[in-house]
Amino acid sequence: MRSKRLDSLPPYLFVEIDRLKRQFIESGRDVLDLGIGDPDIAPPPELLEALRSSLAEPKHHLYPPDRGLPVLIEAVRLWAKGSHGVSLDPSEILVTIGSKEAIGHLPLAIVDPGDTVIVPDPGYPVYYSSAVFAGALGFRLPLRGSNGFLPDFGEIDASTSTGAKLMYLNYPNNPTSVMGEIGIFRDACAFCRENEIVLVNDAAYSEVTYERPFEPLFTIARDEGVPFIEFFSFSKTFSITGWRVGFAIGSPEVIASLARIKANLDSGVFGAIQESVAGMLAGSFDSLVDRMKEIYSDRRSILAASLEKAGLEFSLPEATFYFWIRTPGEICSIDFCRTLLEETGIVAAPGVGFGGNGEGYFRLSITTGTETVRLAGKKLEKELPRIIGM
């Protein structure tokens, strides 16, 4: 038994990748997994020690407050003020079970069946699937290389904008690794204000940047008169994807709507986890982030050098730990990634898995060990000419 809505979902990309990878491993061959962005870097020792201390607190083994522990709410306020010069009210903050959960629940809080949700294409698959679960229509807004993988709001026709109630952005961007400019947020605010659309930015990669820092949506949206929400996650920053903890900053009415949905569907994040990440956010956050970025920066340089030698077309990532690369020749992204796995053992993500506008690209992640990244790069240098000629 299954609901009809499941038939409206495209295959979830990472499940398909994992299936192919398992088949390859079961055949007795080694893989170099650059497919899924699950950080291999160990969590900071300071964070683990904070968690151990928090586990001894009896209060954390009870239900946490539905909007999050006051200590984490206050840490977010201090971070927003210290890092971005913005003074937030607690009503503008919500603790989430990572960002994926909150993204998935948001349409249930904002849209009604038949409304339209605008999602970036290519983009994180959950934007579209969450709209389907809410009974909404998904409009895929193209992100084109010719426009720097930034949205052109002029491509949204009048009938779509009239029926739209929610629009997702994702900067820094997965899968294209584009940082995004504050100007695109201003344009998005103007478009959403004019059409009475709630604006969303998924900023899960906000701290994984290289040459310059990221400026979040909330720094301007609060003054632009547009309802908005922006999601942040500790998963990538602290390499704790399994802990499931993040936070949202947004207009009080949007935060309240999402909080009401969550109060009916989940019971919050384990209090010991909230307290431990709060201590890091309010304390040694900058040094921990710098430590993480140094590792990814080294890997970025290693893989970029090999991709250049292999003759592949790409732009050096401005942010995230992904490379968004043109597939060589006329081969489609799924066929190329399958051939790459079969011939080299390298696991890559086909661009079409992120939407139709991702066709012609594939994504590599640098969240595996540095030596794995190096080996994969050398294999590409050596084997790509033969693969293209097949």
C-alpha cells in the first residue's frame, strides 16, 4: 500500500547512487566515493567534550522546549549580532532538526493544495518533493551557467507568480557551488514582496566559503518588507550530519507557522545536543570554522589541479564542498557517471538528479579523505581520455 503522492516524486538521487555503489562494492571492487556530501572530518574535540558534559544533565533527557532551548536561541542571537550586526528577537528564531526536516515541513505551514512553490533547477531535491507532499504545484526556475547559476525572475510568468506562495533559493548553492550575491537577494525580495510570496533561503553551507564570507538573506530581508525564512545547519560546519540540529531565522509570522507544524509532528532536538552546539556557536565558532575550511581548501586545490589536467570544464568552487563539472562530449550525466564508476571506481552525482537543468553536468564532493580526493583526481587525469573515447 502507498499513497498516490509518492508516484509524483522523482527517484531520490542519493538513494540511486547508493544502490549503484553497493552493487559495485559487492562485486569486490574498491570505490572512491565523491558522490554524497557527508563530511569525513571528525567533529571538533571541544564539541564532543561539551556533549559528554551535557549528557549528565537530567533536564536534557526530558522533552525540550518546542522552539528550542533558550541557551541555543541566545547563542544564535549573539552570533547574528557579532557576525552580521543584526539584533534579533527570539520570535525570529526557531531550532530545527537540521535543515532538511524544516525545508520538508515548511510548505505544510505556508501553502494550500493547488498553490505554486517556486524551486531552483538544478537544486536540492527536497524543495520539489516537499511541495508535492503539501499538494502544491512545483515550478522549476532555471539556474543557467550563462547567468552564473543565478535565477532570472523574468522567467517566471504572470500566472505562476500569481499562484505562487513560496519561493526557495539556496546560496551558497548545492550543487553549483556558487556563493550568490546580496544583489540577488535584493531582487528576490522585491519580486516576492510584489507578488506576496514567502521567500526562503537554504543557507546550510553558509560557513563553507573560501575567498570571502557569505552575507545571509536575513541581513537585508528584515528591512525589505517581505515575509521570509532562512535555514542554517550545524551539519556541515561541525561535521555532525547525524546529530540533526540547525536553526531558522525569519519573519515572526513565518517562524510561528513553521513552529506550529513542528509542534504537531516532532518533539524537537535532544537538549544535550542543543546545549553543546550553543557553546560552540557562542564561543570558539570562528576558529572551528577556520579549521574546517583549511582542510576543504586544500582538497579543493588538489582536485582542481587534476580536473584541469583532465581537460574538464568547471569553475573553482566559491563555496560548499562540491565541484560542478561539465560532462565531456555529448554523453548524458547518468550514463557518464555510470561509466565513470564502472571504469574507475569513482562515485559521482549525475547533474540531472538535481533537475532537468542539471543535465550536462556532474557533481564531485571533497568530503572524503584528502588521499581519496587525490587518488580520484589522478584516476581522472589518466582514464578520462579513454572513457571519452569509448
